Amino acid sequence: MADQHQLALLRYQPGAWSTWRKQHPEIGPDLREADLRGADLSETNLSRVDFEGADLSETNLTSSDLRGAVLRHANLGNATLQDARLNETILDGILLRGANLWGADFSGQHWVNLNGADLSKTILMEANLSRANLGGTNLREANLAYSNLNSAYLSRANLQGANLQGANLSGADLTEADLSEAKVGRTIFGDIDLRLAKGLETMIHENPSFLSTSTLERSEGDLPEVFLRGVGLSDTFISYARSLVQFPIQYSTCFISYSSKDKMLAHRLHNDLQAHGVRCWFAPEDMKIGNKIRDHIDQAIQIHDRSLLLLSEHSIASTWVEHEVEAVLEKEDRQKREILFPVRLDEAIMHTSKAWAATLRRTRHIGDFTRWKDHDAYQQTFERLLRDLKKADEPHNQETKQ
């Protein structure tokens, strides 16, 4: 139980308390289960005080010195700990719901232990929580903007709706942490395995973030594409990053080559392929204003695994499409595998005298999308196309197909 004399000094005679602490710096007063609700303890020396089970709710602890204090199972709900010094403080089981810890320093020689604490809606902006034990901690809707969570243990922590903008999460353990609808932007995701974190696909990206290549490697590329786009990666880089990791992708990525006059079917195929997990690129959707068109198209062809060619009287007459086909065929020759997947929208390919198109007619199987406006016929041909785009365990051969 609390030492009533020390408790009276602290609550009613803070000057006398400070004088006594200066005279006895080595003593850690016993204030277990003390009732200090609403007390003004700002700028007070509370180092090494035993506050286990104490009620410190709504207490003003701004700039107080709590180094080495015991706050196990204490209630600090709605307390203000802005700029408080919490180095090496024992905090397991603490209730900090709604507390203000802006700029609080939790760093120290030993790990800060907040395991299982309730810090929901707590203000922890710019707080130093490096190497802190926050396993199972309730941080729902907490404000952790620009906080230092470097190497923090956040396994099973509840971070739903938390503000993580500008936070440093380098080396943090986020195994089974719930990040649903957490706000991020300029957040540092450095050297983390994010595969077992929950809710990545629902995170709110206020700005791009920093995602290290070591995070991509440790996560083996197994991250939701909506998350990767949210942190600022382009589709081209996502495709490239996937190729660097040892992660089996069910379908090849696909570049779609077509005439703008066939854009209705191109859009439909693009949307349906994306819905089935095939990452696609085609110029109207994916080319930014100002890019050098031909260079950008050549780059996209090199990055993607396959090229889907929509053959029609319009595309056969297009010099752009001819250039794209030539680039794909050069890539096939270099890589010694089949990349081009032609499909026809009309009968033009069967009668054309264009050399490149006539060569395709003689040497390639050409899918039949001539009845693409018929739902059943479209679905049947689309399923065939999906099977063709599926990754094979060994390279495709280059045998001529009729």
C-alpha cells in the first residue's frame, strides 16, 4: 500500500516533495495503489517510484522524470505524459487509453515492456519506442505519427485505425499485428517480413511510403498489390520486384498490344485478366503524360512475361502494332521462349498480305475472339487464354504450331 506521508507530500506539497527527493535521490518511494487522479505532477522527479496499481488517470505528468519507475497495472487513462522521460520504466499491463505521450522517451538500456497494455487512442507522436515490447498491445486509433518503432516487438498488437504516418518501423516484428485501416504515408517499412501482418490491403495511404528491397525479399514478394501501389510502387516496378523473389506467381504478367479502334475489347480483356490475377499493361491506362511513347512501350514489353496481341483489320494496318510485334519477336529470339499470344477479332489475319501478319498466320496458333460480343463464346475463349498464360514449370518450346 502507498506510503501516506509521501502521497500527501506529492499531492499537496510538491515543493516539499522535490526537496525531499533531492536529499534522498537513492530512495524509490512506495506509492502502490495510490489515488492521484487529476493531480498536477508536471516536471516532477518521480524516478524509481513504485506506482504499481496506482490510479494516475487524467494526471498531468508533462516533462516528469519517470525513469526506472514501476507503473505495472497502473491506470494512466487520459493522462498527459508529453515529453516525459520513461527510460527503463516498467509498464507491463499499464492502461494508457487516451493519454498524451507526445515526444515521450521510452528508450533505454533495456527493452520497454508495454506487453498487453491498453494504449488505444493514445497520443504517441514523436515518441521513442525503439526496441519496445508492444506485443499484444492495444494501439487502436493511437497517434504514432513520426514515432520511432525501430526494432519494436509488435506481434499481435492491435493497430486498427492507428496513425503511422512518418513512423519508423524498420526491423519491427509485425507478426499477426492488425493494421486494418491504419494511416500511413512517409512511413518507413525497412527490413520487415510483412507476410503475417493483417489488414495490409485496407491501409489508408495518405502519401507514398518507404519500402526497402530487404522488406520485399523477406516478405518473398507475397504482399497485396493494392498495398504495393499505395506505398508508391508502379506496376512496372511491382512486376520487376516479383521477378526478384522466390515466390510462385500463378499467372504471367501481360502486355496488351492493340489498335485504339479495338479499345472496347482491350478494356474488357484488361479488366477480366486483372480480376483473375494477371497483371496487365496497356498504353491508355498505364502510360503517364510526358513519357516518350515508344521508349515506354519498349520498356513495358521487356518487363512483362507475355504479350497479348489483338489482331484485327485495324491493328494489322497499324505501324505502332507492327513495331510492338517486332519488339516482342526480338525478345522471343533472345530468350528462346514463346512470348507472343495472338488472338483474332475478325477474319483480316486470314487474308492479309502484310508480311509480319502473314508470318504469324503461318507459324502461330491464333485464338478466336471473333464472337467476343457473345457472352458464352467470349467466356470459353477467355478460359482458354487464361490456361495459356498460366506459368509453366519449364520454358515453352519454339515449335511451329498450326
